[in-house]
Amino acid sequence: MTDERPRKRVDSVDDLVTWLQWLADDVARAPDAVVNPELDQFLAACATALRDRARMRRRTGRTGPEQPSWQLIADVLQDAAYHY
């Protein structure tokens, strides 16, 4: 994986669209870097990433945001593609 992810935070739908296009282009350039190439594996990894974030918040006593953010979606998709 290259780490050329846009540095701008994902704060809107337009930001997320730009970010998703970057992710798609990055995967096309380096498909072997993706750890979950099949859709079922990717979706399961998304669920795991969200579950792990919730568990970490509970363990540390932090509360999560009342409303999920566009940044959270972008982070979970990146984690699912490359880390879980």
C-alpha cells in the first residue's frame, strides 16, 4: 500500500467520494497490498474494525461520537482493506 491517502480530513460526502476514488485507484495500482480482496472478506473486516473501535472505547472509558462521521467511514474502509 502506498500512503498517499489524501491528508485532508473527510468531513463531507464530497470528501468521502474523493477519498473512495483514491482508495480504488490505490487498490488498482497495488492489488496485492489488499488483505481482503473478496467482498465477503472485506465486509467482515469492516464489521471487525467497527467492533474493535467500540471495544477500545469501552475499555478506555471513552464515549463515541453521537453521530458517526464521514472520517469514521473512511478510516474503517481503509482498515478493512489493508489491516484486518
